[in-house]
Amino acid sequence: MKNLFKNLITVLVILISFSANAKDIKELQKFSRKVKLIQSAQSKIGKISFSNSNPIQGDRITAFIELSTSFNGNAEISHIIDAEINGRKLKSHRKTDTLWVTEPFVLHKIGSHTLTSKLFLENKTEANLIRTSILAKSKDIERVVAKLARESDPVKRAALETERDALVTEKEGLENLLDASKRAVSTFEDIILVSENINSINYPKINLISPNVVSLVGGEEISITGVNLEKTERLWIGGVEISDSDFSIVGGMIVTTVPTLQKEGPVEVKIASTFEGQSVISDLPGGLFASSVPVGGPQNTIYPVAFAGTPQVGKSGDTITLDGSRSYSADGAAISYSWSVVSKPLGSTSLDGVFDDATLVHPQFIAHTPGNYTVALEVSNGSATSIPSLTLVTIGHKAEAYIAPTEIFGTAMKDGVYIGSFKICNNKTEDVNFQIFLDKKVTLLSGYSRGTLQKQKCGDYQFSVKLLGDSAISIDIPVWIGGITKILHLQVLEGATSPLKLETTFLDNSWSSESDLEVLSLNGHVPLFGSFDEISPTQIKISNTSNVDVEIFEPPTFTHLNGSSGVFSSNYPVEGLIVPANGSVLISLMVQPGVFANDDSASAIMEWIVEENSTPKVVFLKTRKLPVPLGYLKNVDLGEVETGDPVQESLVDIERDFFDGVFNGLTSVPSITVFDDAGGALTVDNYSYLPHTLLGNIGGYKLPSVQVGVNMSSQNFGLFSGKVDVKLKGYATSFRYNYQLEVAP
């Protein structure tokens, strides 16, 4: 068998190399069919998953095609997956041995769409030989076409045209042979349901039909109002298509005459238009009602009037209170209420559109399937029943798991780096595992790429992207959340270098890390002074490397993360900020005692548009709630000495004396105040540098403790005392040392 296979390949090579007519191509096809592809009975498509799994109109959707097993046969055999949606072919690529991923696609039509995938097996050697020959034929065609463009002699042109046509025929035959060489082994279809995008401003949408009650005989003029109705191409009322000459669009409103209707009750009204080459249907189920009740009713009969209230909007599972209080009977008689659901969206169940009590004036309504629900109210005064009044309840998505946003478009402004954030949410009633499948160009700055997400909770994630010499990147990042796969689409473009630079003002003697805030954010965060019970400012510098002044019109914005809130702000002046040419200005980022996360940290994304018509600078900030001190007072007895004897120096160590040797967070010492009650005997050594000294533990880097020496003179005898107050940023109360020294004669 092995020798037979080699002989067949050899014959294929010869035939491909010398094929010049249809007869040769037939011979190729003949020998191709003799090649036995080793097929495994287990090689089949087992599952198709979609992300987004519950798409609405306009969502980017990616299909994940899973094989039931990897192919373990002959190494020369390879898998090929073909996929198409609604007849449109989709590109796909292999992610793993058993997983194929299609290119993202967008569906605009509400309803079901069928994705068909086919699994083929092909012999790599045979296929590569044919592809090589196709490439050679393509180059021959290009060569002949180039000659034909330069040739003016009619005889030579005719010969070249004949040669070109022969080459084209040969190429087409080879392409057909390549298709024929593939062996289909499995076909799999799956359906994806697309719901209405109730928040989109792009699609046509019917909001109101007026009047909404008409007679069965028809003939009434109605107006249909909504969004983007000027794009309407077709109109149906009660299943009857209205000729385009019988409806008009004026000021974005459709005006037409109702045809004769077949039965009493809700009347379907729908429109069709084309959006990005796809047909889009919009309807308002139950938006029109056909009634046989005559206007005013029989003589001497008083008909009550029902009013179901204005349209309402809610989320899946929300409780919505309806309002029928404006209904009445002209004779003042008491009325009873009867609510019902006229129509539900595609895919709804008996759990959707449920009233707590349909006889109340203000019933509560609950639905879970997103879409439009048409609700009717009828009222009765005991003698007659009103014509139904209709209202619309629109229910939005509350997915079991989602990421937000699903698309991020950014511009890398600093060293080819872009910094952004996204959120992963679990709306399930149980904890779930999650995993983020990161691209090598993406680095998580906060959060973990895999772990457990608590029920009814969201996790915030910050990331950076390096262009690595590319002018742009486009990445789809799969996020797996408790069995549901979502896709985060990330597109980053290269931006122009900004003349403005944001820098720390920490001095070199206490800060050896990077000073550029954007670079700091790339692989970590920008640390800010923490807060315990007072606002703590961290000063930053804005440098301008251009030769013109730059005016900053807007303050920075802060998006708090990981459950923190009310912590970050700035002292941006209300009159604005001007950064002088080749100069700089200072501004402070403020940390205040807001809501910190469970681990006493707080983080935020700071976005600041420092130049008009440019993307914002993005910086990842982090701080901590400063620890609770053991106290604010320490008494120090320097003992007893004789006059003129040296006094043992006392060492002030804030971390040791007031925090039991552990200080988590970042602070500094703005000032030390000496209260000398000893007539000049109390001195503090080398504390003039302390306002620039950092204290704490940030990002695993231990900053030195604040230590100074305290001395008292023994030149005179008596009992001497003094106080030293040390102020720490973030603490409203200073830390006090009380010193006492007794000097004997």
C-alpha cells in the first residue's frame, strides 16, 4: 500500500507538470480518485459554539467549531473546515488540534440563522503539489497578460490571447481538482438566534402606530412612527403587503391606509429594509388592534375608556409596574381592570410576561427573554367593556455572563503602548470559573487570567498592549466564563507622539523607579499617597516639550475599579490649565477616605485629554487605605545623667513606634515640629530632608522607615522635657513623642 501511494503521487506530479488540455485534467481526476485517504470514523464535528451566545442585531459573532477527537491517522492527512452562514462563506483557522475558529461576522436580521460547517480530509502532499502548480499557472497567466498589454501586432495578439485562454482553462481545472481531492467526512449545522437591538439607532424600528385601534373593514388612515423608517422598502399589515405606491414616508413617518382585515384582535405590522446588504425586518407585535365594536357603541350605552400607560423599558428579570390609573368611565362608575399580553418576542416562554395580579390598576409585570412585549388593558364599568388600550414593554438583556465592553478601540500614545480596562460579570446564582486567553502582546496589569468569579459579581481587569513595531493590531481575546465563551475585540492603532509628559515628583534619593506615569502603568501602576482620615495629595508634573503653550481644557476622569469608589480626584483648577512652551506645571492627584476594596486597596483608570482632538492619556493608579496606628503618643524617658555627661541619642522610628514595625501603603513626612520646653536643650538631627522621604511598602518594594535622632543637652541640672510632632500624609493627627531628661548636679 505504501509503494502504491508513492507511485500514485509520482504519476500526479508528472501529470500536473505536463497537463495542457482537458484530457490531461481528466487523467488527473482519474488518478486522484485512486488515492486512498486514511479516514478515522471518529473524525467528525461534535459541536458549534457561538460568542456572543445570545447576540442582538449588530453584535460581532464568532463561531467555535469543535471536533469530537483529534486526527491520529496518517501524518500526511490534514483537516480542513469550511463554514458558511446564510450562504456566506466564512474564513476559519485552527486554534488547537480539535478547535477551529471562524472570522467574526455580524447579523442584522432578527430571528434564526443557520451556520453550516463541513469537515474535509485531504492529503497534504497531493494538495501541495496541486497548489504549487496553480501558483505556477497564475504566474504564467500574468506573464502572458503583460505581454498582451504591450503587443500591438494583431496576429501576435491573437496568439497570446489563445495562450492566455488555455492557461486559464488549465488553472480552473487544477482548482477543480484541488476541490475534488478533499474528502468530506462530516457536516454539522447549528442555529443562532438574533434578538432585536432595542438600543441601536442604526436599524429601522416601529415605536408607535396611531390610531392603534381600527375596524375590520379597514379604510382608516394610520401613521407609523419610529426610527430610520425612511429606509423602508416593503410594508405588511395583517399579512397583506402594501404596494409601495400605497404608502408614503413623510418626515420619517410612514402614512398608509389599512386594508380589509380578516379577524378581530392584534394585527401584525412589519416593515423591511436593507442594512449593510442584509434584509432587516422590524415589527411592532400587537401595535395595531382590529375591533368590531362600533365607535361609541350602541345608542345609550356608555363605553369606558382604557389607557394602558406609556411604554416602559426594563432589564431581564426586573419587576415593572404598569399604570392603568388614567382609565375612566364617563358616567363616573367604578371600573374593573383586565391586563393581558398580546405578543411576546421570539424565544419567550410561559415564564415571560407574567402579572402578579392582572386585575389591579397597577399590576407588576416580569419577563426574562429580551425583546418587545405588547400589553393590552381592557376596563369594564359593569355595562360595557372598553376597546383594548395597548402599550409596549421593552426588556433588555441581563446575560448570565458577559464582558463589557465587547469592543475596545484605542490609540497607542507612549512607546507603542495602550492601556485599557474591561469587566467580566457573573450573573449566575453560583460561583463560576473563568479564563482569559491572552495574546502575547497583551499584559494584564490587575486581576488574574484565570480563577473563580463569585456569583452576582463582576471583576475589573486592566491591561496594556504593546504594538511591538506594528502600526496597528487587531486581536480577538476569548474569555471563558462558566461554560460560556465571550469575545473581547481589541483594535489598537499607532498614534503620534505627544509633546506633553506626565511625571512623578518623587526625588531620586527616595525613588529609583521610572518617573513617566504612562511607562509606569505599562507593567504595573502609579502609586499615590494613601489616606487614613484626611485627603492626601500626590503631586505630579506636566512637562511640555513643544515650542508653543498647550492649554488643557478638561480635568482628568477617574474610573474606580475592584469595588473602590470615591477615592480618587484631582485639584484641576476651574479656570483651566496652561502648560508653557518648554516648561512645566504641577498638579495634585488626590486620595481621600472613600470606599476601599476588601484588601484595603483602591485602583482606578485615569483618562485625561490633555490635547484637543487627541486620544486621552491613560494611567493606572493604585493606593491603599493607610493602616490604623497603635496610638498617637509615645513617652520617652531619656533617664538620669550628671551635668556635662553625654546623653544617649533617642531614635525616632515611626514604623516601629506606632505601627508595630509594619506599614502597608505609601506616605511621606511633610513636617516635624519641635516643642522645646527645655530652654534650647532639645534638638532633632537631620530632619530637613524628611518632607521628601517616602515611607511604606508598595508593590513589594520596601521603602525605608523615617528615622531621626533626638538629643537633649545636659549642661544644666534639673528636670527637662520636650515634644516632637511628626506629621504623616493621610493622617489628620500628628504623632507625638514626649521626652524627659533628669540632669543631676
